[in-house]
Amino acid sequence: MYAKKTELKNASGLHARPASEFVAMAKQFESKVTVQRLDDEAALPANAKSIIKILAQGLAVGTPIEIAADGPDEVEAVEKLFELVESKFGED
Amino acid sequence: MRILKGNPVSRGVALGKVYIYKAFKADVHESYFEAGKEEEFFRKYQDAVANAEKELDSIVTAMSESSPEKAKIFTAHIEILMDEEVQEGVKEMIFESRTMPDYAVDEVYTTFATLLEKAKDPLIAARAADLRDVRNRVLRILKGEKESNLSSLRENVIVVAHDLLPSDTATMDRNRVMGIITEVGGATSHTAIIARSYKIPALLGVADATEIMRNGDNVIMDALAGKVLLDPEKETIKEYQEKLVEYIKEERETSQYLDKIPLVASGERYSIGLNVGSTDPDENFKYVDFVGLFRTEFVYMGSEHMPTEQEQFDAYKRVLANAMGNPVTLRTLDIGGDKTLRYMVMPKEENPFLGNRALRLCLDHIDMFKTQLRAALRASAFGPLQIMFPMVGTIDDIRAAKAVVNEVKEDLRTKGIAFDEKILIGIMIEIPSIGLIADMAAKEVDFASVGTNDLTQYLHAVDRMNPAITSHYQSMSPSMFRILGRIFAEFNKAGKPISVCGELAGDHLGALVMFGLGLRKFSMNAANISRVKRTLSLFTLEETEDIAKKVQGLSTEAEVISYIKGEVDKRG
């Protein structure tokens, strides 16, 4: 299990295109990957390979999240997804 | 003649025959199969998924050239169809509880759609429609039925449906559909977005539309005023036929001005602002320079209780996030008069428009006022926000309101809560008494915005809610332009920003005169932007100044309007 915390920095949050990109990237890894919002105690880790689960989280700009993975390629999975969030999905 | 009301999410007028569209209706019942057939039924589901993917793939291919935006909808459908959680959910129901595939699909998709509908973000909530759409596709294939859609209509029609799914709107024959009426849906629903992009008039939220109307009924759909006229009389039809011709002509000419830089013919730049009153995302933010009026009433009126600081803060922050970097002018609560709150006791007044409303009411309910100011100040740490007070009549009002702001600021500072220290504080000018001392007001505030609706009401002493005296409500009277000219001149002289956010700013004739009077900031509803830009582009600064001078010397509003109209018509 490997995890990293960050905050959504792109203006539109994890909706629409960014959400699709995020899920598509998560699917490239064998590990189980999850995203959990950290500003809501009731929030459970959501399957990062499910577009619906990701959308349902309603992750807007500024939301603190934890990306976690469990499996053979867990470190690479988390680092790659972390980078994607840091890159603001190409938005300014 | 019967009239139905609805929410006009895509503007326009249409006259024609009703076509009631009923999409494939899944008739699913809870049912299970006997043990041992798990593999067989799971294969059925997998085949259905494979066929659904094929259908979607071919739509994406067909559309990717002609309309890549719509192709994206179907690409998103493939994502949903192939979603890991959806697939797992259905598989589990088939293998663990031997659920028939159709019931399993219905259950899983409905659960997820309900989940999305609960999202606070309207864009995400609207995605529930995509889930239902994909569900219907899979269920239809499981039943062995062919695709039914709006792609082969035999005549021009106004489509009436309970709801249109993204696949219905995307594949429909847009040359035959003159209008769309649905029983459900809001301004950010898929139907609304697609209707606007096709420029098909659309009225959503028309209650019981499919029950009341019948196939072939002749109706007039007025998606400017938000109504459907059933069984219209001959004169009404004639009136609307003229309206339609006029509307089409105007739209064609003005729409191309929407994304133009706002310039008058002699090259002077002015600013266009947007008036907003919800947290809905709006594509029009990209065509404007500022948000001249952010009405906060919806936060209060849409709630069952006094909204908390956090609820307000979230809403204000969301508007800032939507606004694409444009500075947002937040107007503090403007209730009383015609607007009341169900959870707040307000004594009945003889003259509510002259009564305890807006800023007066806020100063009277200081805790409520402070809560809003705290939420606004906190939001100011997240984007360019400025605060504006409505119904200011005297310098005393300004000072009293500013004292409360300072108190709240001080409290935030002590608690170490972030806000914009340089936040601008301004006022609405809508009571003549403050307009007449605009020079003194300008010294007390950072900016002002004129609310021409209330200014007309108070200057002319005409209750704008009283239908018996509408002819006395004259927002283009010579007296209005005299006081406006004075307000603009004083603020310009003081070097303080002045804008107009009332309806006169969105009226192209009013905007023209006000430009001549020295106004450079016009805030309006999105629907008026292109028209104002077009009209102003026809005149040089000098010409607008001549027009402004002239109207102040005319005796009646009718003369003013006919004179300005004449000047606009002369130039096309």
C-alpha cells in the first residue's frame, strides 16, 4: 500500500475531461487504486478506475485528496496520478 | 386558449405541430432464475454490453467529424458502459443472487444515477441522465428491440417529451425539430445545452406537457417569455408569425457580435458585465469583462432555513470559480418589497417598496447581515470579489453598512481567517436621494452601480408591481437620463468606477444613450450581450454624446424612444 496526499489545483476539479483522464490513467495499472477526499470525515475511498465513483465524489478545485494504491505497481500508479493532478490536467 | 409555463433554456419562437416522443420504456420487474444458469445469463449481459458498445462506437464514428462535441457524449457513454463498478455490480447480482440481467442492470444503473443526482455540482448531477440513457440502451438490447429515436421525422414538429436523453437529442433530425418541450430538466441539463448549441428553442420543466398536449396539436412556443400557447386564436398566430420573422432576422444579425470585443465605431473600448443569480456554470462568462451583479437572494429563497455562513461561503466560492477570473460584484441581501423569506417573520407593510427592505432590513437584523458579510469576506480570499449594498438612500446608510463590514473584518483578523484586505466596497444607486449627491457618495465608496429598475420606480413614484400604472413606469424618460448623466459625471470626475446593472444596461437603446452620458460599464443578462454590442458598434463616441444631449431636451419618453430608434435604424 502506497499513498500520497494533494489538493485539486485545476479550476474545473475532477469533472468531465479531467475525470476521464484520471480514470483512464488509473486503469493502466494492475493495482487497486482509490481516491479519498480528506475534507469530509464520512467519505470512503472511491475506486479510481470507476468514472461514476469519481464523479460522485464531487471533487472541486481546492479539495484535499489522498491517492492510494495497493498492488504490484502501487508506487508508480500513485506517482503518475499525483503528477497528473499537479499538472492541473493541462488547464492554467 | 390555454397557456403552459416553462423555463426557456434556449431562446426562440416556434409555431407548429406537436410530436409526442416516447422513448423506449423499459418494463423491468424483479425476477430471478434457477441455479446453474449463472454463466448463461451473464453471457447474455456481456453480449448486450458488446452490442451496446458497437452501437455507441458507430455513433461516435458518424459524429466525430460533423460534431465532435456530441461525439464526446457518446464516448462518455462508452466509459459508463464499461465502468468497472457497474460491470462488477451487475456480475455480482447475476452470480450471487441469480438476478435476471435486465433487473440487475436496472438496479445497478439506478443506484449510481441516484448517487450522481445527489452531487452538489449541477454538471455532475446532470450526468445521471447519461447513466439512464446507457441503462435504456442495454435494457433495449436485452429485449431485442431496435433503436428508436428522433432521427427520421416526416414533418416539421415541436417535440414534446417527458425528458430527452442525450442520445435522443444528439441523433435527432435538427432540420425537422423546431422546438423542444420537456416536463423535466434545468438550464444545465443535457437537453438545454444541446438545444442551445443547435439553436433550437427549448422550454423545459413544463408540467404534464405530454398529458395535456396531443400529437398534431397546433401550438405556439414562446421560448423568449417562457410559455406555450395551446389552441391559439388567429390573431395570436398572426402576431407570433410576425414576431418569429423579426426574431430570426435580428438573431442572424446580432449573434455574430457575441464574442466581439466591445468597441464603439470610433474605437473606444467599454466593458460588458454579466448579471448572475445562481451557482450554475455559464458559458457566457467568457464573453464578459466582469460580473456587475451577483444576486445572493437565491441562497436565501431556495432554503428552508436561514442559510448558514458555510452554505453561503460555499455558494459564493462556487460563483467565483465559475466566473472564469472575472471580478464578481456581490450584492448583499435584497429582500422585502416583493421578495419575502418563508422562515423569517416580516411585518406586513402599507408600502413595502418604501418600507423595511434590503440594506435597511439587514441593518435591522444585524446578525443575519454579519453572517452574510463574513461568508462574503471569507470567499474574497478565493477570487476577485467586491461587496455592494442595495437600497442606499443617505450617506448615513453607507457609513452604517461600512461600520458593520469593518467590525466583521476586525473579527476575522483576530481569528486569523483569510480575506481580501483590499476588498472594494460599493453601493447600488437606485434611490434618487443618493443619486442627487453622487459627488458626496463617491467619496465614501470604492464604486457604485445604478439599478435602473428601482431608480425608475422611485424617481417616478410608480410601484413597478402594479399593473394598472405600467404606462407611468418610464425608464427612458428625459428625467431618468438627466439624473443618470449626473451620476455618471460625478463618479467619473471622482475617478471611481460606475456601472449600470439594471435592465436599461441590457436595452440596446438605453445603453446607447448611457454611453453618450459617460457610462463605460454595462452589466446585463446574457441574452442581451450581442444586441448591445452590435448597436454600440454602429456609433462613434461623438454621435452618442450628441444623442445623449438631445434626449435630455426632449419632453416625453415616447419622443426619446422614437428618436433613438430612428438613429439606430438609420445605421442598419
